[in-house]
Amino acid sequence: MIITDRNNITTDELIRLALEAGFTSAGTLDMSSLVFREEVRAMCAADKCRSYGRSWSCPPAVGTLESISARAAGFARGIIVQTTGSMSSDFDYGSIQDTGTRHKHNFDTLVRQVRMLFAGCLPMGAGACTVCAKCSYPDRPCRHPNKMFPSMEAYGLLISDVCSSSGLRYNYGPQTMTFTSCILID
Ligand code: SF4
């Protein structure tokens, strides 16, 4: 897709850009659904994904709920994007991993493009940052602050709520897996 007017790019054009990047679904983000919740942070603290306190992209390094709420309040619009994959069974971990990898690749591509249009945009991905084989947290500063982005969960968002408020499904049915991310713009 060729962007002809960087200053007046519409949300629909950004959604088209996202679909061209490979996402299976994309839509307008309902900004009122951005409620940053302590209970989601508590799930991070349970450390089931083994990333809590081990990455600049995860709590507690990503800052307080108050700081992210204040930052998000400075944005007027955004888009939400999803990658859905099929699984041969509920235990098809290979397909889950493949879909996650595809989603990360799609989102990296989209963030790179959107940052060229809106340098100050705020991307929120899915899962911990995997740019480096081993995160430098906490001993050294992040090696790639312009490449990394925290996840929606790390910021305390309940993804199912954000999806349904934004007109997208959270779950696309049995034996599917969906990864969701968003970008705040303007
Ligand atoms: S870019 Fe590297 S150092 Fe920075 S958060 Fe990601 S993994 Fe950690």
C-alpha cells in the first residue's frame, strides 16, 4: 500500500496497512477500553510465563499503572490487530508457537512502518520482548529501546475486554489460537 499523505492518514488506511502486513484481523481500537488493571498485573506477578522481573518489557520495569494510564491518555486513536492460527488439537503446541512467531513478525513489520509515520506512537505487543537472546534487565539498560515494546498484558490490559469493545472476537472457536496487539497513534 502506498501512503500518499502522511499527515492525513486515516485509521482505515492504517487497518489496511495492518492487513497487508499479514494480520488475519484488524480494527479501530476503542480507546475507552484501555483500562489498566491491577488484577492483570497480579497475573503477571504470578510469573507463569517466566518473564516477570526478567525483562525491560515486563513488570515491574514497564512502570506503574498510573504512569501508563497517563501516557495512554495522550493518544487520540489506535488500531488493534490479530493473528489467528489453527491447531490440530488443544495440545498442538507447535501450531501455537508458529502462530505466535507469525504474530510477532507481523507486528514488528507494522510497528516499523507506523513509526515512520508517527515516531511517537505507542505499540503494545503480545508477550515479552524477544529481540535479544537474553534481556539485559536489570544490570544494564535496554539494548534496543527503539525496537522493544511491552505487551498489552504487561501494561495491565484485559485483552478480551479490549477486543470485544473494539468489535473483534477474542476467541475464534475451537482449535484456534489468536494473538492480539495494538498501537496507539496521534
Ligand atoms: S530489546 Fe533486548 S534488552 Fe531490550 S527489552 Fe528486549 S530483550 Fe530486553
